[in-house]
Amino acid sequence: MIATGFGVITSCLILGAYSEIADQNYFRYLYFVIPMGLFNLTVALSTPRLQKVGSVFLWAAIAINLVLATFTWPRALQEVRTKAVSLAATARWIDENLHAEDTLMLHDVGFVSFATDQVLFDIVGLKSPYAQTIVEDYAFQKGLPGLQRALSKMVVQSKACYFLASNSWNDTFNMTELLIQDGWRLEPHPSGSPPNHVLFQIVAAEVQPTWE
């Protein structure tokens, strides 16, 4: 019973804290907690001493989520539609302005990977699994300097001609600035950038990159 109670309390604390302070991508990182919470609640409901408290908590949780969903669901759908339109426009821009054989290095490839025939290198590793090894070697262990070295190594290994990232992700990780600091020269494309994104042509490093 103690273990069950601890599990229920822990699940509630994680759900509550995450919902309040880190609601990224519609709480997708909470999904692993849901089965744990349901299991603990099921065990709690089978215990006579906890049955009443467990029932109250369960129905309260359902009610709260239904109420919150009435406010968040329309906003979530609108955000998804907006992002879909933006990514479709980005894929069209790529097809219209880049040579298909020129490697485009980008962050979190997603929709663009099947909406365009462009040669792509995804620094997250969804499209380019060997990028994960580079990220593990550098970024996870050594913070921003590690990320800087990882990006440089990816440019060299992929022979990337262009770099693309959403404005929001580039603002968060400052990837273009990290590449410039590591000696790469980034030049704007004559046609600008896709909507809500930054795109630069990658020119050979002016100094020896720090990853070597």
C-alpha cells in the first residue's frame, strides 16, 4: 500500500509540475507517466482503504482534463494547422529555389523529409541516424561548445551546402551563430528564406573548425 501511495503521489506531482512549467508540444513527454498513473490508480481503487479517495481523485482528474480540453483543444488544432501550412510552404520554397542534389542540413526534419526530393541531413537524426552518434559524442556532454563542435562535424561529414532551421529553434540554440563562431561563413540565399525559417548557404570554413 505504501508503494502504491508513493506511486500515485509521484505521478500526480510529475503531472502537475510538468503541466504548469514545461508544456512543450502538448505534453507529449508526459505520455510515459499516464500508464504508470493509471496502474497505480487501479491498484489503489482495489484497496478498500484507498477506494474512496482514489475514486474522488480519478473523477476529479477526468473532470479537470475535460474542462481544460475545451480551452486548449481549439488552440492546439489551430497551431497544428498553422505549422502545417508553414512547413508546406517551406517544402515548396526548397523545391523552387535549391538544386535537389545540394545537401540541405536542417533541424528536426519532420514533414519536409517526405514533401520534397531535396537531399537532406537532419541534425536530430530522424532522417540521418548517424547524426545521433555525433550528437552523443559532443552535444549531450559538453553543452553549447559541444553543440558547436557537433554542428561543424555534421557540416563536414554531410557535405552540406545549406543550413535551415525554424526561427524559434534557431533563437533557442543560436545554431547559425555557433557555426559562424566556429569559422563557417554563412551567406543569405538570393531568394531569402522560407517562411518562419532561416536559411543560409554554407561556405567553406575560414578557420580550422574546433571539432577536429
